[in-house]
Amino acid sequence: MIPASMISEPRWLVWKFSTEQKKLPHDWRNPTSRAIDATNQDYWTTHMNAKAVVDRGDADGVGFAMGDGWCYVDLDSCIDDSGVINDFARGVVAELDSYTERSPSERGLKTIMRAWLAKNHARAGLEIKAFGGYTTVTGDHVEGTPTTVEDRNSKLEAVIAREFSSDDRAEKIGFRKSINETVKQFADGGRNIGLTRLAGKLRRQGLDDVEMLAALLKANQRRCQPPLDHHEVETIAKSIGRK
């Protein structure tokens, strides 16, 4: 059971197991050729085309390219021999509350959602990817989870803050203090100006482009009333990056 919102998107590709049992993306038009770059849109196609390749036995499965607001959370090795999902994974899945399926190994879970992130995150047993790759798609829906892909930006940010806060360099160098000092509360007219001031301050503190965008997105959600669109925040970050 694959959500209709994914089926309708031309972001599909096919994957095959390598000799090392890695799931590598391949060109759906020539699946016997070498592995491809899943971020290259020239290799993307419709779900119908990708599924046809798998159905005739020329690939091991279909995949879906991340980016443009498509994001997944991969909970690896969270299902035991009896098919029981561990407490941590069940908690994350319930918190995110979006379409969730079993992985090809049937030992892991993937929750797919709409969310805009500045960077990917990974540690043992947990990966969050918003761009730069693809996810396998099995359609093996986990009962009790939504059958639709939901917008979960704020919920996902909460998971990231809890599970990856120790790796957040922006926090370590005083990001929170910068927000509190520079951004009190942005009303509609002052959001762009306030975020631009914050971006300049964070740049001077040494944040790179990815870290600065992550910080601005967090400030946008916490302090802007209402928050700016993701693309507007990205434009602000880029404008400071060029200076």
C-alpha cells in the first residue's frame, strides 16, 4: 500500500542488490548497467515504469528520491525474530505519525513524511534523510500508522533536537544565545530583517552554509509569527553566504 501522493510523483527509480548485498540504484531503462547517482533527475521516472522493471525481474525493488520536501526516517534493526517492534522505534513512529512501512529485510522501519531540513542526520539505528539520496519502497505498510504522507516538519525537528542535540555545533557555539539576543519575536513585517541580522551574526561566529541554514530554520519556527516559507529562509541564508 503505497500512498497516492508518492505514486503520482515522477521521482521513482529501481535498485538492485550488489555482491556485497548493498541496495544500489540503477537506471530503470538499463538496469544491467552500473549503479547511478540517485540525485540525478535524468534517472527518475514514474512508479509505473519502475514497477514494470521489477515485475519482469530486472531489479530487486523500487525506490523514491528524497528532496524537495520529501524526507524519511530509517529505524534499522528494530524488529526482532518474532516480528515485534522495539519500544524506541514504536515511540518514534507514533510521534511522527506518518506513513510507515517495513524495509526489504523486514527488520527495519521507514517513516516517510514531508519536511524541510537543512541537513541529514545519522547514528546507529537511526537515520533521517531529507536530500541527497533515495529510499527503498516496499509498500509493506505497518498497521496502525497513517496510509498517507503527512507534513511533519515540527515533529521531526523535535526528534532531531532530542536524538542529535549533542552533535549540533550551532548549539555548542551559542546558537540559542544568539537567537535570544538577536531575535526577540518577529512579527509579520520584521521577519526577513530579523533573520538576516541573525544570519550575519551566525556567519561571524563561524557557521558554514548548512549549519547556518539549520539555525535559521529553527529560529524561523520558534520566533517568527507566522513563520516564513522554507524557500524564503533559504534565500536569506544564501544571501549572507555570498557576502
